[in-house]
Amino acid sequence: MSTDTEQTLTAWADALTEAGWTPQPNREVPAHLAGLRHLTDPAGAIEARAHAYPEDGIEVTLLSTARLPGGGAAWHVIAGWLSAEVVIAAAPAEGAEDAAVGQAVGDRLTAAGWTLQRFEVLGPSFAEYQWASPDDTRWATFTTPDPDPDGNGADGGWILSRPGDGGRQHRITASASTPAAAITALALSD
């Protein structure tokens, strides 16, 4: 891991700590997750983790501290990079429990000037929505969970796209149950 990457991770963790987040001890960390930083928000509802890959790419993950019956996080977000400011905005204590039904986020994005660009029915209870920013450079796509009765249904979820470094698209993925407030903050963030 480069010195610049180490400094970036340290500054990220320091900014969250200054905002009241609590650093968590790192248990056994796999070698490929260099420089892991792990913090919990002031309400104890959200974990933020950032680590570097050997080729210096950074990944930030947000996880609900609430657990599903099977033990996994109730919701999650995975992004290449999210600044501390974006993490803080995406983790409001209020609304952290609301369900991110596509239309709940759609209403918030529409209020911010976004438009529903596409709606496609993929099955009896399976659909995909896509909203676009006013300048058509950002998109939020929601695929509803598919409750396929034979057990092969998809979990659904979010893909957020926005301009990234070097003209590439920066993609953020999130589970279908990620709170509407978090999805909206991520979609609207710079």
C-alpha cells in the first residue's frame, strides 16, 4: 500500500472520528485488505469500512449493524470510494430504519429535480426503475426483489452511477433494503 493511500485512509477515519464515529478494533484482517479502517456511527446503527487493495484501489463499505436471521447485515452499500462527508450524509440517525422501496427514493430524487427515465416490468412482481439527474450524468437504478416461488428469485437492489476519475463511471451497489435516506444521499453526493 502506498504512503498516499495510507494517508487517505487515515484522513478518512480521522474525519469520521471527529464527527463522533467510533473506531472498531480490527480482528484478523485478510492480507488483501490492506489498511482496513472500521468505524461505527454515533447511533451504533451503521458500520463504515475502508480498505486498500494491493494495486492501491480503495473500497468503502457501509453495513447495517442490524442482522438478518441468517446473520448477515440487514442492508449494505459497496463503493469504490466514498469521502467521509458522503459517508456521514448517507448515515443519518433519523430514517436509518426506513425501507428503500424504489418509489420512496424516487420521490426524494424527483423532489431534487431527477426524472424517472425508465420503468420496465420484468415479471409479475419484478420490475426495474431508473432515475436520471437533471444533467443526465448520474443514474439510480432499482430492481425490485423477485419473490420467485421456486426459491430462485433475485434479491434486487440498487446500482448508482456517477462520473468518476478519468472519465470512467463510478458505480455504487446497495441491497434493496438499504434505507431511502442513504440511497438518496449517495445519489445526490458529489
